[in-house]
Amino acid sequence: MGQTIFIPRELDAIEPRVAASPDTVKRLAGLGFNVIVESGAGTASRIPDEEFGKAGAVIGKAADVAKADVVLKVRRPDEAELKAYRPGTAVIAIMDPYGNDAAVDALARAGATAFSMEFMPRITRAQSMDVLSSQANLAGYQAVIDAAAEYDRALPMMMTAAGTVPAAKAFIMGVGVAGLQAIATARRLGAVVTATDVRPAAKEQVASLGAKFLAVEDEEFKAAETAGGYAKEMSKEYQAKQAALTAEHIAKQDIVITTALIPGRPAPKLVSAAMVASMKPGSVIVDLAVERGGNVEGAVPGQVVTTANGVKIIGHLNVPGRVAASASLLYARNLFAFLETLVDKTTKTLAINRDDDLVKATMLTDGGQVVHPAFIGKPAVMIASAEPAKPVAGEKPAAPKKAATSRKLAAPKSLANKPKGIA
């Protein structure tokens, strides 16, 4: 009898993604696991229960999590969910631990061996496990689609007998995975694209996509990238110089998309209210960092705000979830690629090597304690659960000011009229 993997339906009302696909269910079964998928888990991602069943999963209910050795999720389980988990259960998800100390402590108190997928190191071995990249890629694409939908003009230049329609000007702020995809998508749709980033490596990447790079290229700029490839937080002096450079540029843009995030810190403010006020009526700004405080002054999480001068600021939540069918397929493959490294191929059981670089980078809690260096603390009192975990072979014991008008955003289409029930 193999060990059991459980894939629940996500309870967050704005989360349509699911942590498995029919393809990964087959692969998980091939590793020797019994797979239980909660009924309805894939509905919002266009994966009916029947497809999971055909792939070899048992369609179960939420209470089946008590049978699980491994739980695969999109979002971190809340404390109510954790009460049904057995101590020692491995939980793999986007844990979003920064600023959520109580939630991290709850994972420890539940005795969960929790892995935070967003901490996956950016190394060659882990490329197939990089959930930030797979989801940000789709977010960058969707940001352009959302901007085009709100923009009341055509994006490409059109030359007709009746006259010429000029191409829209799009400015991408932050050239990570999301920004690069936004550049590529906006270019495909015919926009004239410029982009900015604090990382020197971004300049060549922007040029390779046919866009123009804009930045203050001083000594601080030359040292503005971490060894892991992430942007460092810039000094207030640099931010002021960059703001001055971009202020005049933004006034001429039709579409601005901001993507700048700093791990473990609030998103940097890149677009001031004065910059927004300088833009033409009908211009559109998409703030992809709105869930982390936002890059744009006046952006409101979950709303499209129309300013007094007619600029729309889009603050969609969970942008990858707006293309849930695609996002779930990629996310599921990321989870499978990581889980495969935790399995003993001979015994076909979970065998976590705590000295493995991937494990050390992603393990958040283990044995009733918070173990990640960035969040480490004292042992937590265990949450009571139904039964102890089975032994696992190979393991050791273990609110900005509102503008003139705004409208609330509906849940993703796939969740419309769906009862409550993703990062």
C-alpha cells in the first residue's frame, strides 16, 4: 500500500487554480502514490473530476486530508484546515510567509513539514520547479490583455484610407519574468514599448525584445542585483533620480505596467499621484504589485480606479488566476518536479533529505518548529489532530486614497456564481 497524496479544493474565494493536473496525477501514481483529489478541486481550472478519475485519482472529500502523507496546494492552509492534518504531513504550496508570522507558527504547531515553493533557488537544477517564474510569466501576459481591454483605443498602428491610427505607447516598470513577458506581449500587439529596471542585466534583455531601456545608470545601478538574480532595494536618493527620469516619460505613455517586487519587503512606490495626474485621459496603469502594497499611488487592491483626470488604475488580485487553466497546468508541473526529488525511487516512499539544497531553501517548518533561517523561532505547541502520522521511510523524526471613482472587480470568470470554497 503506497503513501497518499491529497489535492484539496482551494478555499480562498479568489483562487481558481489547482495544485494538480491529470498529467501530474498519472506521474504521481507512477511514483507509487495513491492520489486523492477533492471533488471540485479542478472545476475553476476547467479540469472536471472525471478527468482526474481517468488519470488514476480517487475523487474524495475535504476530510480525506486526514489520510494524507503529502498535501499539494496552491495557497497556504489556514489554521482551520490544519486541524485535520496529521503531524508530520508534508505540505507543498506557495506559503507567502512574509508578514504572516501567525500563519507560519500555525504550520509549526500543526506539526506540518511545510515547503514554501516561492523560496526555490534560482539554479539550473530547480528551473522546472520555479513557481514564481511560471506564474509571473502568465501574469505579465495577462497584465497586457487587461490593459488592452480597458484602453479605449487600438494598440497597433493602423494605416487606412480614412487615416492613420498611431500605435499605443506602453511603459513596463520592472523587467523580471512578468515584465519581460509584458514587453513581449505588448510588442506582439503592436505597441511601442519602453521599459525600466534597476538591474543592469535587464538592459540587454529589454533590447533583445525590441524595446527601449530607460534607467539612471550610476554606480548604485551597477550593483543593484543580488546573487540570486533579484533586485535589491534601492536608496531613497536613487529612487528620487529614477522618479525624475521617469516622470516626464510617463506623461507621454498610454499604458503603464508595474511589476516591481522585493522579496520580504513592501513593493517600492514607482508611480506617484503627480505622475498619474500628468497622464492623458484614457490612459491605463496596471499594478501587478498591488497585493504587496503596490507600485502605484492610488492603486486599490481588487478594484479598477478611475482618477479625476480619467486615468484607469487596475488593481486585479491573483492575476495568474485570471488564466487559471494555463496557470494550474504549469504550477502542477512545478510541484511534481520538486516532489519527485523527495521520493526514494526504490521504496517509492517520501524520503526527505534535509541536507539537500532545495530542501534547505524551501523547508519552512518541520517537527513542530519553524526551521527556515528567515523565520526561525521557538518550538510551537502542537495542534491536536485525529491521529499520528505514519512513519515515513528515510525521514528523521521529526488603504491608499481613493480617486474619483472606482469599481470592485469580480472574481475570475471561472469563479462566477461559485461558492467559497490562490499567490
